[in-house]
Amino acid sequence: MASENETSKSGSTDNGDTAVVRKIALITGITGQDGSYLTEFLLEKGYEVHGLIRRSSNFNTQRINHIYIDPHNAHKARMKLHYADLSDASSLRRWLDIILPDEVYNLAAQSHVAVSFEIPDYTADVVATGALRLLEAVRSHIDATGRSHIRYYQAGSSEMFGSTPPPQSETTPFHPRSPYAASKCAAHWYTVNYREAYGLYACNGILFNHESPRRGENFVTRKITRAVGRIKIGLQSKLFLGNLQASRDWGFAGDYVEAMWMMLQQEKPDDYVVATEDSHTVEEFLEVAFGYVGLNWRDHVVIDKRYFRPTEVDNLKGDSNKARTVLGWKPKVGFEQLVKMMVDEDVELAKREKVLVDAGFMDAQQQP
Ligand code: NDP
Ligand code: GDR
């Protein structure tokens, strides 16, 4: 049976199946945490999903390998990957013309706040100008093809609120505190401008921090849960961290990608804050994560000044009333459940590493 995003076409394919016209999504940043959850979510809804990946000297598709089907199996493979880069405008336009997507999700970014102080120029090029390049590619693609039904999602961030005190909603002024956050503000306003200037169906999701077992290992939550797993299994003893007093509104990435999709299903495009409305300090995260496996974080954590930022964002806590009432979205996973989910997975991962270390295939310092 066709799902809500498929339309059955009369006739049959070479292998006798009924042909189906599917909605097509194009995702930048498909190899990232959110890209992987969004792809699973859209495949489940019956979409054909195309992801843009950038060239890397190592394979960078670990988060989506489990859903990858060799394209030679053409009738089974509904996720397809293509080389492109947000710094390369012509590649973006070319893939739009070939893929003909119904929905475009711009998730690609140099997404690490601390790293953006080290590579500000590159961060602005990818996060701010990259979003502009993609918006312009969509606009010119529509001009050339008349495909005006195309919808665009921009991955905005609670970092844009920066030093403005909580609770933060769609009407809260931005005060960015890093090159990353300032670049996300630019991307936000480019998106608003393309909506107003060209009538593009374009939405900004202003998402508060969201985590998962697939979170990059240099974000604080995953850094902590990786260390908890490795300390518990005996592969590590110390964890070096920076500011423990910052508060974040942490949700589960799997819940948040659903909100992205919901934004693009509305009659009119708009901007939405997505948040749990519950905030905790890094120290509270440590308490729950270490406590869950019977450890005391104070025995292991060492404060290292290198992890402090030139300007910090002290306190983020969202007001997601609009998303809850208009989209009907709400988070399913709470703070403690999220921490425990991540610790459980990372204890299992550390056990597998231990097997490799014991067999001499891996150094205890090394992480696969
Ligand atoms: P990740 O860092 O996990 O993923 C970023 C993705 O962008 C990766 O696929 C990466 O590719 C890709 N990428 C980086 N640079 C380029 C480039 N120049 N061209 C093309 N692709 C590129 O981020 P998340 O999944 O956590 O976040 C998704 C988006 O949401 C980001 O824009 C982030 O800034 C934003 N966001 C995230 C929040 C969160 O809490 N997770 C909260 C609010 C906003 P590769 O795998 O090769 O590195
Ligand atoms: P954030 O996430 O900056 O909120 O950006 P991160 O996990 O990096 O930092 C959260 C808080 O923890 C403090 N901290 C440390 N952070 C890191 N990374 N490493 C440490 O050792 C450490 N010690 C303390 C930080 O100072 C900060 O206060 C994330 C990213 O996903 C962005 O892309 C996204 O836009 C925002 O969330 C919303």
C-alpha cells in the first residue's frame, strides 16, 4: 500500500511491482547526526532520499551505512549519495536539476562552536554563505524549471540567542557569541529574505541542543558518555573538560528531525523554536551519566582551560509553545532517559573496544 507520501501510478515496473511516485528529499549534511536520523525518518515515510556528501580522505558515512543499499540494486535503493559541497555553488545547482527534489533540508555545517573560533572564515563560508548558495540554487532552479512547490528547511540554532536570557522563543532577539552563531544568524536572515523576496517556501527551525548515541564525539554530552563507557570498562581514567556551569536544553535528535519535517508540511512557511523546555548544567549531565554506572564524576574529571571559549553561552532554555501548538510536535525522550540511552550505547561500544585492545588489535588510547 502507498504511504501518505507516495502515489501509486498505474502500470507495472520491469520486476512486476506497481510503480510508485515518491516524494523526493534532498539533504545536505546527511552523514551527520541529524542527517542520519532524518534519512531514517523520511525513508520510513516512503520518501526517496538523496544526500550530498563531501569528499573525505576517509569514509565518512558511518552513521548511514546501516541504511545504505548498493545503487546497483536500483529498485531497492531509496537513499542515494552524491558528491557536492556547500562551498561549491555549481554542484548544488547541478544536483537540484538532476534530483528534482520536493523538499530540501540544509543540515550541513561546520557545527562545532569552539572550533568556529579557530576557523572563523571557513565557518562563515560554509554556515552562512553556504546557506545563501543553496537558497540561490533553489531560487534559480525554480526560475528555470517552474517547480515552485519546492520547500526548503534551514537548520537554525539556539546559539543564535547567545547571551539573551531564557526562556528563548521565536521573538527573542539574537545576540550571537561565536563565529558559528553569527553565521547561523546570517543563514537565518537569508532564509527569511528569500521567503519574503521570492515567495520561496522556506522555514527556519531554531533547534536547541539535541543529542544521541550518534552525536559527534567532541560535543560535551558524547564526550562525557564515551568517557563513562571507557572508564567503566577500564580503558581510560581521566576526562578533561572546560566550563561545567553552562546550561543547555538537551533533547533527543530522533525527536527533533520529526519537527523539521513537520515544518515543511504546513500550509505556509514559518520559523519555529524546537526545545524540551528543560535545562541542565554540564555538571548535572556528569552527575547523571557517571551516577548511572555507579561512578563519581569528581574522581575522574579534570578541568582543562583549553576547553573554555573566548565567549560562552551561559544559559539556554527554549519556549517551544509555537511548535507544540501549530505543528503538534512534542519531545518523547526526557533528559535522564537521553543520558542513559547514550551511556548504555557507549558502555557497549567500550566493551567491543576492550576486546580489540585485549587481542592486541588496538591501543587503549586509540578510538576506532
Ligand atoms: P554534524 O556536525 O553531526 O553534521 C554536520 C554535517 O555537515 C556532516 O554531514 C558534515 O559532513 C556536513 N558538512 C560539513 N561541512 C560541509 C560542507 N562544506 N559541505 C557539505 N557538507 C558539509 O551536525 P548535526 O547533525 O548535529 O547538526 C545538523 C545541523 O543542525 C547543523 O547545521 C548544525 O549546525 C545544526 N544544529 C545542530 C544542533 C544540535 O544540537 N545537533 C542544534 C541546532 C542546530 P562530514 O560528515 O563529511 O563532516
Ligand atoms: P554547543 O555544544 O556549543 O552548545 O553547540 P557543546 O556540546 O560543544 O558545548 C556545550 C557546553 O559544554 C561546555 N563544555 C564543553 N564543550 C565541549 N565541546 N567540550 C568540552 O570539553 C567541554 N567542557 C565544557 C561548552 O563550553 C558549552 O557551554 C551545539 C552544537 O551542536 C551546535 O552546532 C548547535 O547549534 C548547538 O549545540 C545548539
